[in-house]
Amino acid sequence: MIINLCQQNRLRNIICSLTEIQSSSSFDSTNQRKTSFNCLYRGINFSVEEGEIISVLGPSGCGKSTLLNIIAGILPLDGGTVAIHGQQVSAAGKMVAIQDRSINMVFQDFALWPHMKARENILYGLKVKKLGKEEMESRLNEVVSLLHLEGLLEQYPSELSGGQQQRVAIARALITKPAIVLLDEPLCNLDIQLRIEMRTEMAQLFHSLKTTVFHVTHDPSEAFAMADRIIVMNNGMIDQMDTPFACYLQPGTSMVAGLLGAGNCLMKALITSGSDEFCQVSLGGKKLTGLYFKPTGKAGTEDGTQVPFRAELRFRPEECGWQETEGENTIPVTVVMSTFEGGVYRIKVMTAEGEGFCLLHQDFLEEGKTGYACIAKERLYMYEKN
């Protein structure tokens, strides 16, 4: 893995190199070793511009939180390197202390000191650095204004709402002016409406301050709202790294597609022909066209036609329509169930081959009704079936 928070003419914040290496750590409690942890990374290489917000997505156990902890200096490396501002901070047998890395982290549980008021929590890092009182008050006033914390400084964490605690935690992270802010699923403990409000506020704040952010989340909507680029990890590797828009419209693997909303999955298709971009499949005798994402190293014939093989089709419910008559790129289906979701109905349908999926429709459709699901070829994603 290479993280390089800059372009050639910009300040280099982080460089990490983790290729076929293992990060391991053991945790000691009451003088006894309780657990050990191992994570293998394979060929992770990327660069990040200064001031850029990177969001890391992936299924549980893919290594995203471990990667965050490696950058933070919480976990050691058996191989590879991590550098911040041109200084190597992690390598095999080497770890620069967390407090010397010019980073701060916002945790998912906020990690505020319960016995300290909001003011003391925010100022804690500056007191450790032994800054002068005048400088501390100046910085405090700045973050209080940025995060709308007026009137809350004399309250304890238990007296604050979840959103207020989150803002205090962010203020504490920003007040020391770190090179990088690490966010470890910072919104997962908030209710859905507050989560939406906070991710918008955080994105606006970090972009206005040009803060470099490395953000781990399991929520694609959070990543889309905040990130300049998204990294999707799977089994210690990067499946895709691109802008949110590109990842959404061009999911490079089946896992990425499913993670980013293309939950509808049909497994009984056969890719019969096509080019490097679009391919044709046969599904129950019906011909469909969609975007084909070729596995690394997969070759077609000289004219671009692919050798027939089983395919996995992915598409999103909101990009799948309903029509009464057959048309281009349609699948004959039978309605199984309709559920109201506030403004639209989610329609569960079944193909003749016994595969079910969902589409969204403005009207309620009766169980047993037959018709056709239609999908634009640009929104039907095709992957070689493993």
C-alpha cells in the first residue's frame, strides 16, 4: 500500500507501502496475553492529495480498520512502510509514537473523558503540548465557532446529545492542527437523521479547512457524501479506488457493485458475445445487454468476442423499471410481493428460472401479476461467475 497525500508539486503527507505483508498485534490485559490479531495485505498501493478526504469501504473483516490503525501507529508492521510528511513512521521493527505522527483520530464512540467538561476535553491535546494559555484560548474560540459549540463548554459529556458529543470530539481532533485526521466510523452510533446532518456538516467543515482525512465507514451513503475518493477493500486488497461517482456508475467487481447498492443478483446467465465494454447474455432464452467488467488477466478472442461463460448480473432496484409489454433489455417476471416504502413500492419479483429480485414502482402491484422488468444496458453490470 502506498498512501501519498499529494501530487508531485504538493506536500507529501503519508506514504505507506504494504505488499504481501502481515500486520500483527497482541493485546495484553492484567498481565496475561488474551488475544492475537493478524491481517495480511496484498499489493495495496495508492496516493492521496493533501487536503483530500478518502473514505475506505468494505465488508467486515476486509482490513479497513486495521489499515487505519496501522497509519495511526496503534498496530505494528511485520513488513512494508508508513511515512508521514516524508518521515518513515512505521516499518518492520520500527514504530514512531502516536503522539509524534501529527495525526488525530475521532472514534466511533467519541472517547470523551467523562470526568472532564467539554472545554477540558477539547483543550486536552494542547495541554499535553504545553501551549501558552493565550494560544490555547485563541484556538479554542476558533473551533468553538467552527463547530457551533457556544454555550456547551461547561457541560460534561453525559449532559450532551450524541451530535454535540460528536462535535466536541471533532473539535478536540482539529484544535492541535494535525496533518491528518483519522475517522473510525464516527457516525455509526447516531440515529439516521442526525447521521445525515452530521456527515453533511463534516464534509463542509473538512473541505473548507482543507483538512486531509482518512475515513473508515461501512455506510456507502456516508462515503458518497464526504469523500473525494473511495477505496473499496476486500480480503486485504483494494478492489476499486476512484471517485464516488465513478465507483457508483462503474463498479469494478461484483463485491463493489453489491456494496454500492446493486443488491439485485442473477446467477443463471451466460455471456455469449460482446466487446471490451458491453456484452450480451442469455438469461432463460432472453437476450440482455450490459456493461462487462473483465477480470484481471481475462482475454477475449481477437475480434473482442468473449468465450461463453457463466455470468453474475448486478443491478439496483431503483434503476429497474416495470412494464406490461416486452421490450429491449427486459426480463419476464411474476410479482411475489409489494411493500410500501413512503412514496414508492418495493416490488419483489421472480424470474421463470426461480431467481428473485426487487424493483421500485409508483403503484402497488398484485401478487401473481406478470410483466417485464426493464434495465438500461448502462446500469446492468456483468461479472464472470466464480
